[in-house]
Amino acid sequence: MNLDFTDEDRAFRADVRTFLAEALPDDLRRKMVERRHLAKEDIVRWQRILNARGWAVPAWPVEWGGQPWTPTQRYIFQEEMALAHAPEGSPFNVNMIGPVIARFGTEEQKRRFLPRIANIDDWWCQGFSEPGAGSDLAALKTSAVRDGDDYVLNGQKIWTTQAQYADWMFALVRTDNTGKKQQGITFLLLEMKSPGITVRPIPSIDGISDLNEVFFDNVRVPVANRIGEEGRGWDYAKHLLGHERSGIARIGLSKERLAQLRQLRADLAARGMLTAAEQARLDRKLAEVAVELRALELTQLRVVAADAAGGGAAGAASILKIKGTELQQRMTELTLELAGPAGLGVPDHHGEGDGTDGWRAAAPLFYFTMRKVSIFGGSNEIQKNIIAKTMLGL
């Protein structure tokens, strides 16, 4: 595989880098550098800046706001966004429901939803997991019974990220209990202000209540809000999850965090806060992370090359998800190690930091927040089963 970027790709990277340097607000960049929690308003503001430039949803079809970029250029854009400390936007809007509607929705659904999704005029959440159906998503029980021009929903979803903000939810529901459990699942779009929907927060280990339970009590959803055919929701969900898992690798973000770890280690050493033995141990650990990250990047580039050639790599999204999240968690552990006793305090979610050692106060929050990445999007244990089946034929 040729790993050299073309002159056109290098020019594209320079264009993206210039735009980010000029357009990214300083306060958002500072929040990202200091690992502070972004408010909904922060994400919406940046998404609309991107949308005004035409870069909010580059992977979508061009007629709905996408860009005619090559897979390599999309990879470069994602990497430069991370290296510039730019917020990622709402993955539920851009990477999940948008591509599903663009591919499987009706023309009326595309006209109605896609422009608003791209600009985050509507905030979306994902209604997949249930108390008895998380990693085994096909076991979901939330029912949708057809009643004239509506479905009537009853049941519960759990671990619903940012449902407290959401205007809309895309949900998997059961419309048929006969046959294989993957069958009889339907993909619906439902408005969160509909009567009968109750949202309850679930406090998480990082102190941020972004997780929720959502209950449905005879909620009426128009049949017009169904994606595709009744009973085909499992197929549409697999398409969505492929986008979600490959994006979870966040190689550009990991590169940025590794560079920051190296700088922090150098700063502490220069201030006499690390012994020679501690420096050597940290250097070894940082080198191990760098090697793993380079291997992950090469895997991602192989996937990019396969996409450019019109093919695909079976199981690649699961590989990227596993290794990407493992590396992200490893770097949070190294951040805590660098912070030392100063990182044992109560994390400050919204504080400004002091510009020098403010990262220490954020270290525990960063660590706790990233515990979830190996669970959501399909737990890493389940991803290993997918790899065993699709790549090894087991």
C-alpha cells in the first residue's frame, strides 16, 4: 500500500488547517485542550460554523450537504479537526441518523430532516439499548403496535446519551415477535415532546448526567416516521453501527493527546518534578502507546484505501473500535500518572484552569469519562465475537 499523500491531498490538508486556525473560537479550543465538559451550546455553535463553510457533514451525499472528497481527504479532515482541538459535534446527528436517512429514508424524510440535522436545528439521541438488550441488542422488547396511521409504543430504553437535550430520537422497536429475534425490528423516528415519553437521568462515574432512562407509555408515532420497511430495522441499524464504530477509533484525537502527554512529561522534567527513573518509565510507556497508535493508523489507512477502491474490510470497524478505545483509555491512565497526587482531587467540570497545571484537576474527570468508550457502540467483548465470525469464520 502506498502511504504517501498526493500533492492534492497535501494542499487539501493545508486548506483545512488554515480554516481551523481562523474559524475555531478560542474559548472552544481552550475547553478542548483543558479536557473540560462542552455544553450543548458549544457543540451547536461549532457545528453551525462548519455548516456555514459547507463542512458539517462531508461524508453525506453532496445533494444533502456532503463534499465530493475522497476517503483519504475525509480521513485528513478528521485528523486535522482533532489536531486543532476542534469539538467533534453531535455524533448522533452527523455520523448516525444522518447517513441512515440519506440512504434509506424517503425523499420527504430527507427534505424534512437532513438540513436540520446538519445544522443541529434538531438534537438527536439514540434509542437502542434496553435493560435486557444492550450488547445483545436483538433481544430488545420495546413494542410498537400498528394502529391506523400510527404505531403505539410501550417499553423502556436505557443509557440514552443526551436524551435530556434531544428533540428527536431514532429508535429500534419490536413490531413482530415471531421468527428470529433479529427479525421483526423496525426503525422509527420519534419526537421527544410526544405525550407519554418520560426521561430520567442516570448519574455516571464522571459526575456528568448525560445518561438517561427513557420510558414509553402508549406513545403514538406516525407510520410516516418509519425508516424503510417494517421489520427491516436490524439491517438499517447495522449500517448505522458501522459508521459509529469506525469513528470511535479517533486516531487524530489520540495523536493530539499523545503529543500533549509528551509535552507534559517534558514540562514536569524541566521543573525537576520527575526523577530519572520516573522519566525512563514514562518514556517507555509513551513509546509503547506511540507504536500501538501507529499500527492502528496503518489499519485505518488500509480501510481508507479499500474504500477508495470501492471495497471494504470485513470486521475492520470492530478492530478500529477495540484498539482505538483501548488506546484512549491507556492515555487517560498516563495522564493520571503524570498528575500524581494533584490529580486526586474532585474534578472540575467547568473551571477555567490556570493555563499551566489546570490539566491536573481535569485528569480524574478525563479518566472516568473514558471508562465508557469500550462499552458504548457495542462492548469490546462483543466486537471480538464479531471479528471471530466475520474474519476468522469461527
